Amino acid sequence: MNKKYDYFNIHCWQQPEKAFNIETGKPTYLKILSLFETEYPNARLLDVGCGNGNFHFLLKERGYKNVVGIDFSKPSIDMTRKNHPEYEYHVCDVCKTFPFKDNSFDVVVSADALEHVISPRLMIGEMLRTVKPSGYCVIRTPNGLRHEFEVRAYDRGITESVFQHTTPMILKWMVTGLGGKVIYINFFAR
């Protein structure tokens, strides 16, 4: 098993009360929602790297009924499924082909997941493949230029960073190189 997976499995997904706080993420989720909510109030939405499904509490509150979440962590998906049984979930490696047809979703969102994957380009390619041509693809990730953000877990035997940072220019290049159109870029620094 991958050491990075083991770390997140042990420290995040099996101890969600320590790793996640719904209220802490709410401003981020409201900002993401503001990008598409007016145009797509009843969107078929894919959440890539959905984690514990905190974004889904807000989606449920706003009346979204057709939400699908994918994550590589089975414990994460199990917990999310328990909290949101009305939505659909899949355990899926987000750097491989998603289990959905082309143009399946009005909105595809990835909040704070891109920096954790080995191949961001593959993940972005799948996000663009599964979003409808008139839809929105929303990616939130740290800005590698503004802040050096690295976690090392030597106590768990992990010596490499669990974060893969990108910059606004590289993200724009990846998206446009894969046929997408960049409308808005606003990175954050923790």
C-alpha cells in the first residue's frame, strides 16, 4: 500500500473529527458555489476528491439532488455515504479514467485535491472529459508561487511531500492544453 494513502487513511479518514471541520470549509464552499449556482441551480455535479463530503452538506442545504462524489479512500467514501445517502459515491483513483461517460456533468468540482495527486494533468483531463461543453470545471488548489506548503510525516515513515504544488501559469497551461477554457483563476495561500 502507498505510504501517502496510509497516512491519510489513518490520520484523516479514520479520525474525521480531528481532520475536518464543516464550518471551517464553509466560506470556501460558498465561494465555489457562487461560481455556478445562478446558472446551474439544479446541476448534475461531480465532486472529484470529495474526501469526507463536507461540501455536500452545503449542496444538500441549497437543494442539489444530483451529486456524485469520487475519492481514492474507501473509508472516506464510506463515511461520506453514511452522511449523505441521497448522493452517489465511487471509490476511484482520480488520476485514472473516471467511471463516467463523456459530457456527463454540468459542473465538475475539485476542492483541495489536485495538490495531493501524482499526475494533476491526468486528473484535469478527466474532469474536462466528463464536464459538458457548456458546463463549469472548478479547481481549487494552493498557489505554489505564494506559499511553500509542505507536510512531512517522519513519524509515519513518509519522507516525501504529500503535496504537489502548481502555479497559476502551469494550471492555465494544463487546462488550455487539454482543450479547456480558463475563465477565472484565483489561487489561495494557506
